[in-house]
Amino acid sequence: MMKSMLRIAPGRVPFAWRKLVTAGVIAACAPAVTASYPASAAVEQLQSIHWSLETNGAGKDGSEVQLTVDSRWGANSRSTWSNSRGIEELQGLSRAQLMGPTQPVRFSLVKEAGRLDCGGTAGSGRGSGACGFTPDVGFATFLDARRIGRPDLHQAYALTMSGVGRDLIDALANGGFATPTVDELTSMGIQGVTPDYVLALAGLGYHLSGQDLVAFKIHGVKPEEIREYASIGAALQRISPEELIGLRIHGVKPSYVREMAAIDPGLRNLSADDLVSMAIHGVSPSLVRAYVQFDGRSPSSEDLVSMAIHGVTADYVEQFASLGYRNLSADDFVTLSIHGVTPDYVRRLQQSGMTRISADQLVRLRLAGFEPR
């Protein structure tokens, strides 16, 4: 049986974090960890860490590598982290060693939460071997002092691999955010929540939970877009976190809102909920433009959604206008569309001499099954 979780890390390549639950994992000797950690660390003991790498990047000259680190914990779990790193992050491993003939190598990956000390072989742009992990006691003490909690061994490892440092924790505190859990910090690191991102959101009045911050990053909520929304209209000057995520999920960009507002100033006051509903039902700027141009009305979001749901398009509005039907309401268009009154049907009526027929009369003729000769 396999359980998996996928996260996307910042940068150029995916960052995978997954637990594989298997039967009978072969145990290997793990390096000794001398730091003192909570008793909960004994639940999942670190059994082995293996690494592999190969050159990455456009030139594949050894300046950038794809490093994959696979660890096994206890009797039934495994985590794999893989991302692109500059060779300089792997302290002790040079480009010459990586690109030259295969030879023994040693290097360290050092982060604030802990360090990996690795050995193995590398050459011809590839390498592999085993690592030991040492958590940083000072960082654990720092987290404990900030009331975040003291990480167990597995959490310290995850914090190290996700690259979480003191600057992010300081930014959260200075920005007035809720105190995160250790696991939330790991998720922030995986998703690329940076101190600058945290402080930019705080400056806009968003003091979020750790889960909200992670959700913002996953869905691509950007501080600059929040500012753009606010500049369009009063209704968008304080969008809730849930609404911001909804706007992103449904592809409502500030440019879409600006285009709508340029067609009709009344649409500057649309709420985030209005905009999401319009996007879900496919309300296009071309429909709004045709309705405003040929019918001279300022539509509501409900009108626009209703027309889009019932198949009223910009072309439908324009063709009716060319047949002399201007100033029709949104309800008129919806009723005409529901009952199958097409521009072609109206055109054939007019060609048979039936002109100046109201929208209601068109519907009644259609319901009665009347066909022009």
C-alpha cells in the first residue's frame, strides 16, 4: 500500500515529499545522532539516508545539480526530496570532481536546522552515496523559545531539507502572523514562502495562519495582484483570504476586472464573489461589450451570469441588434435563447413580411411551432 503527498517547491524543478508505507523495509545502519531530542523521536528512528545527483541546467557544466536525498525511517516509511541546487551548496564537492573521472567524494549540505554529511563517489556528471544527519540544537532551542516547539528528529530533518531559517520565523513574528507549528514551517519551506512574501502580505493587512500562507503560495496569490485589485474599485479593497484563493483558482486576474470596468464603469463595484461566479460561467468581456453597446444598459453580474448560462453570446446580441432588436433586457435575451428563438428564425420571419414583432411575440410564435414560409 502506498500513501503519497506531492508538494511543489520554489525554483526550476519539482520538490517531492512522499511517504511510502511498505512491508519489510530492509534496515541499514544509521549514523549516530548525539543531540538530545524529545522522546517522540523514537517513534520513527532514522535508518538510512542515500543521495544521488546529476548535472542540471542548460549547460550541464556542473555548476548546477539535481540532488535527490532518500531517507528511511522506522520500519515502514520513507521520504524523498529532490530539487535543483548550485554546486556551491554542496560544501566540499567541486565542479572538477563532479565532471572528472569517478572518484571518492565527501560534501556537506548545511542549513540552519541541521546538516547532512555525505560520502560516496562522483564523476562524469553523476554521483551517489550515503549521508548522516545532524540536527542543529541551537535552532531547536530557538524554535522552542519562540513557542513553536522543539522539533523531533524527523521534523528537524524536514526543516533542514525544506530550508527553513530564522529569517522566515522572524518575519512571521514581525508581521503579526499566527505562531506556526513545526510542520507548518516545513510546508512553508516546501512551497517557497519567503520572508519578503510574508512581510509584503503583512503590509497589505493580511496576518494569516500558517495553513493560509501555504494555501496562498500553492494557489499563487501575489501581493502585487492584491494591490491591483484594490486599485480597481472599493469592493475589492479588502478581499478575504478565501476570496483571494477563489479568484486564483478560477483564473480571475486583475486584467479581466480592468477590462470589464473599462467597458462599463458600473462593473468597478463587482465583488470577488461576483467575479468568481462570472468566471465560472464563462462571462466574457465580448458579451459585456456587445450588451452595453447595443442595448445601452449597465448589466449586473446576475444578468451577465444568467445570459452566459443560457447560451447568450456576444454574436447572439450583435445579430439581434442588426435585426433591429436593441434595448432588450438580459431577461429578454435569456427567454429568447431558452425557447430557441435564433437570429436566423427572426430573419426568416422578417423576410416573410413579419416585421416589428416584439420579443414576447417571437417567443409565443416559437412556442406555437410557427414556421415562416
